[in-house]
Amino acid sequence: MNECWRDGNRVELLINGEEFFPAVFQAIAGARREVLLETFIIRDDKVGRGLRQVLIEAAQRGVRVELVADGYGTPDLDAGYLGSLLDAGVRLHLFDPQPLLLGMRTNLFRRLHRKLVVVDGEIAFVGGINFCADHLADFGAMAKQDYAVQVQGPSVDDIRHASLQLLRQAAFRDSGDIFRANADLPAADAANTGGVGRSGGPCRSCLVIRDNLDRRTEIEQHYLRAIQQAQERLQIANAYFFPGYRLLRALRDAARRGVQVRLILQGLPDMPLVRLCSKLLYDTLLRDGVEIYEYRERPLHGKVAVVDRRWATVGSSNLDPLSLSLNLEGNLMIEDAAFAQGLDAHLEELANSSCRRVTRQAARRGYWWRAPLVFACFHFLRHFPAIAGQLPAHRQSLHRARVDDGTAQSQVQP
């Protein structure tokens, strides 16, 4: 397992778009040299337009702006949106876009799902929040509950390196220019990072990414080790929960040895099929003492965990086959008592005030007819990544966006 733990970071938890978007937009507004941004979804709504404005202003004052969006998650930006970015000098790249088939998107697997922002090599953001208005409470009943972290310190250099590495792998002709132009950017210095975040002071953190090259199981391995080392309390809040056998066994073993294991999962799902899959595992977990709470206020989109109020993670990775075995993901692992205690207290409040606890009696209703479905679904999804791996694989490639004849398009640059 590749690890790069760094001491001396300051990490602040950002809850929902109300905290995340202003922090990111302010950082970009202050950029002097470089903005690197990766996301799964950008929409042409008030958040997407706010992002476009700060990126355009940065590019117009000479900042190098590299914007990467997933070709499946972000298929619908029109020529006006794209053209204004490109005219200002923003470099916009789409991760593996594919043409529609009968009006439907086809490139579901191996997506760029991570959400990373790095500004001037000095401040970075890692989390699960996309650039769209459904991460704001005023969106309505389907507004998402989600999390990110703001990072200052040595780990920023690792986050920047991860973003540049994706650009280096991309198939466009001027990639070398990116690295020559920005090679002299300094790594962040923890002694000059400004205010104290919710970590309460310098802390230890590690960026962990999952890709389809040489880091296929990194995030899962970090989760496994944290769960196996848990002694008192473990809380996981995760939107799409259908882990493989190793993680399930680790959670059950932790509960059996007396660790309080609490899962906060979707109760008002944005994707009902995903919740159905999660519910198939409820009885298996509950019978070994795992506590399950369903968040009922709005769709849960978070991917966070805290162990023994000392270790925590915030990022883009769900605990399901897509995130753990196929998508490109990024999580920040944090070892800091103040940060972990703050996240633990937040999840405790969430469970107590906004969740419904699932009882084993409720989970077992209709179990007699669900049992064969549980068996079939679990083993199918357990082997799903290998099945999907037999499909034609695409390279981890980026396509430079352009506007041609009034329509938004993307084209591979040789």
C-alpha cells in the first residue's frame, strides 16, 4: 500500500455547499499562478455559473487554469458556457467522453469521480461535493448532505501532484508545457498557511487515490486497516454502501469484539436502487451488533468516517463496487484528535436528530423472500468489477474541449 503521510497540515471540515463553494471561490479569486480543478459534475446553474466566473477572472489575469470534468457526469454544458471559458484561456478537459447511443450515455464505468481543487500549490480541497446547485439547501427536498476538507500544508503538494499526474497521462499535445510552465511552483509551507482550521493545529494527513493503474485498492486498504485497529468507536456515513466481503467482515468483527460500529446510510435516496442493495445487507450486519441509521432529512451524498475520535477520512469514494474497484477516487486520511472529535460529534448529532435507527425486526420483514435475492445480488456485485473489467477498457485520457459551429464538442488532441 502506497502511503505518503505528511505532518504539519491544517485541515478544516466544510459541510455542504454553503461552506464549500464560498471557500473554493474565494481561493480561486485570490489565485496568482495556477488553478487545478477536477470534478465529476458541473452544471450550468447558479453554482456552475459562479465557478465559471471566478475561473474566467483568474485566467484573464494570467493564472494558468486547468479544469477537468468527467465526460459522463458532465455531458450537457452548452456552447455558451464552454465558449466563455475557452475564450478567457481556461483549459477545459473532459475525461473520456463518448457519443450518445440512442440518446443515452453509455460510458458508465471507470469514471473520474474524485473532486480535487488546488490553488497556487498553497491551498487545496478534497471531498465529495460537485459544482451544482443540488448541494445547497435552497435546492429543496433533494438537496444533498455532503462534505469536503480545506487543506493547507505539505499534503497540498501531494494533491497537486495527483492532479498534474492525471494531466501528464492525458492525450493532448501540449501536456509538456504544463509541467515546464509550473515546475517552479513551491510546495505549501505549513508555517505560512494563515488561520487555524478545525484540526485545531498542525495535523498528520495523507492523500489516498484509487485509479485503474497501480493504485487499485488503496482506499479500501486504508479503510480496512482503520476498522481492524478500532478499539472503541467507529462511525461511517456513506451514500452508496455495498462493500465487498473483506470490509463487511471487518465491520462485523469489530462489532463482535466490542467496538461501537455505526453506519449512517441513505434514508431518502437519490438513487433508490442503490438503497435497495444496501438494505439487503442490513440483517447480516445487525445480527453482529452493527448499528444502522438512515438519514431522513435529504439525500446523503457524503463519504466520511471516523475511528476512535483520532482517525478520519473525507473524500469522494463510496463503499460500493464502482468506487472501490472502477472509478478514479480521492480521499484525505487525517490523524488528528481535534478534527476527528469534531467530525465524530457532528455524525453523532446527525444520527440523533436526523436519522431513524433500523431495528433487526424491521430489517427481517419479508426476509424469507429476500434471502435468495440477497445471496444473488451480493455475489454478483462482489464479482461485478471483474465482469465490468471484461468490457472494452478505455485509457485514462482527457479530451480538450472546444466550441465548433455553435455546438459544444470535445476532441482528442494527438
